[in-house]
Amino acid sequence: DTEVTQTPKHLVMGMTNKKSLKCEQHMGHRAMYWYKQKAKKPPELMFVYSYEKLSINESVPSRFSPECPNSSLLNLHLHALQPEDSALYLCASSLRSNEEGGQVEMFFGEGSRLTVL
Amino acid sequence: AQSVTQLGSHVSVSEGALVLLRCNYSSSVPPYLFWYVQYPNQGLQLLLKYTSAATLVKGINGFEAEFKKSETSFHLTKPSAHMSDAAEYFCAVSTNNNDMRFGAGTRLTVKP
């Protein structure tokens, strides 16, 4: 199994809603990531979890709240979002964190396309 | 901090022609370099990655890239373009901090 599975594929929500994006991998990877990608732009790093602990938070607004319940799952909780938060949210995983040394490659999911009305 | 610059936001080639997508990196430490491809409405797929073992790296779908430290470059090439190669291509760099950074991307168009 070499997949990173993201659900839902599409999500439409109002600015007062609370929703969550989910990401799952069963490759035994110990690092997981959230990226945000706007149309015609590169992915931008949001959060990094290494061994289920948050290791990087790229100054993301608090209306985005990540959670890593276990080594296979990564959630992104959404609350009080703004229309400018509409984007493709990509989850990725890698075998180990760079801090352990050696090159790591990321495996990406298909993304969750979020529209905030 | 490390970064990559992709020269040319859009490259158009004819089917069967050489594909050359340019990437230059900036890093204060030895970098890890990658090329990813993204098809419409999909996630990113790894094409190839740079390991210090070899400067010429071969990837999937006939692509390859050459690491040139003197030029701080990692350009992606393919000898003969195919229609199915049309996509967005991202060069990426990471160091030891789990902080992979992507270039702005190059959209490849293949004309019949």
C-alpha cells in the first residue's frame, strides 16, 4: 500500500461551519504534512508532524487546527474560515523526518478541494 | 533558508521534441532536491530525487535530471515529449528540517 488517502475530496462550507479534513497512510511513515495550494500556485507548507508531535507550524491562523491521533492519521480541523481559505489542501507523508538524517521523499494524497462561501 | 527558482512559468514543446525544465536552488547546506509532477485536479507525484551518489538522476516516465553544484542547478529533461507529459512540474528542495519548499511551477504544454 503506497497511498495517502484524503477525505473528503470536495468540501463546501460556510464561514461559521466546523469541518475536518482527514488523511490516512499505512506505509509506516513517521512524518506527515499539510500543504495548502491555491490555483496556479505551488503548495505551501502549513504543518509538519514528526512521530505524532507537531514539529513545524508555519504561522498558520488558529482557524486551522491540526491533529495527529496516531502515526497513520492526520486531521485538519477547520473553524470560522474565510473565503480566501478556499484552496486544495494536500496531505503528504514521508518515511522519516529529515532530522534523522538522509533524504526523504514525500508521498502526496489527491487533495481535498475546499470552498468557503 | 533554502529555496528553488524555476525559470519559465510555461514551456511549450512539440510532441517528440526535447523537454527542458529549469530549476536553480539556493541552500546554505547540502540540499535534497526533487521534481514532482501534478496533473489537473490531482496530488503531486514524485518524478525523481537527487541523492549524493550520482549527479545524473533517472526518474519515471523517461525523465532525468542533472545536479550541477557549480551552477546550483537541477534541470529536468526528457529526450522526446509525449502528449501525456502535459502537466505542472514542481522543483522542490529540503534540508534537515522537514521543510520541503516548492518552486513556482512550470506548466508544460505538448503540441501535436
